[in-house]
Amino acid sequence: MTTEPLPAEHLSPLATLVDEVLAGVGYEMTAATKLIDDAVPGYGGLFDPATTSAELRRALEDRLATDIPRPPVSHPTDDSFVLYVDGSSRGNPGPAGAGAVIMDVEENELARLGRPVGSRSGNNTAEYVALQLGLSELLARYDPHSLEVRIDSMTVIRDVWQGNDPTEPGVEVYSEAIASALATVPDHRYTHLADSDPNPADALATVGADIAALGP
């Protein structure tokens, strides 16, 4: 798993703290949410309306002050993988999140990843972040020889696989990281998902957008 937070757009101090907890557990959304909920006093939690910003901030700071337990890494069937990615932005730009699901070649889920992207980020930026998130964790955990990326963003596909220059301002840091990551995978390809195709990363991107909307 990665050990340092990945680059992010502008986030509120509260959302930044949540992202730091996510980084501590390799962006495993379920594990991070449970850690945060367990640290919130009473019966509140990360998204409980009864949890005040002050309570959540204290819980996050307490959690970050201790050693965060890292979830176990699931074992794949071989060195071939499937990666679903998705980004979500409310308002485009607005609170945005990224999600990624790593599967083995038999489509057993190995990791469900998510994170906030920014409080005023566009959907295309979120899509780039989702791909970077999935690739960074895939390479930190495994040594993939073959990878199929399932993605619905033609903007990212045209940049990453078809050689176009990025058209979204400010995504170069993500685009360059993606290119470097894919260069280490001998066999990689994409499958373009239609809007009607199921994408398990979608729900994780939505939760990431919920976190990006937290403030102050």
C-alpha cells in the first residue's frame, strides 16, 4: 500500500484530515470509515448529521496521532488484473471524489478505494485522480503483468491511450503520474464503459465527493 497521501486539489481542513486517514489505510474506504466512526464519541460517525465538525476534527486528529492499522492485502489469482475507475463532481466544478476497484482476472474484488479530490474540482479532474489512485495502489500492492482498465471517461482515454495532450487545465501532475505507472505494466489496455454499464467504482467516487463537501 502507499504510505504518503497522493496529490489533491483544494480541500477544506476537515476533508484534508479525512484524506490523511484514507492514505493511512491505503485508501480503503470501508476501513477508513470504520476507523473514523469508532473514534467519534457516542453513536455518531463520519456522515452522521449529529456529528459536529468539532467532534469529527478531534476524532480525526486523535486517530492520526496513533498508529493506524493497515488492512491486509488480498491475494490475487495471478499477475493479471482488472481496474475499474470513476470520478464524480457535483456541479462540475464542485465537491469531487474518485473511486477505484482492483480485481483479479477472475473479477474477485481485491481493494475498494476512494478519496476526496477537491471542493471545487471538475469531473475530468476527478477521473484522472481516480485512475492515478487505482494505479498507485495496484503497483504498491502487486506486480502486474497484464491490466485492463475499465473507464467511462473518453477525455482520459484520449490522453492516456490515444496520445492526445490533456485538455483539462491543471491535470498534468496526474497525467504524468499515470503515464509513469502504466509504463511499468508490460500489457495494459482500456475498455470504455457506457453510461449504462455497471461500475463498482461509482459509489466510492460518490462517497469521496461527500468527503470533499465537508467543512470547514
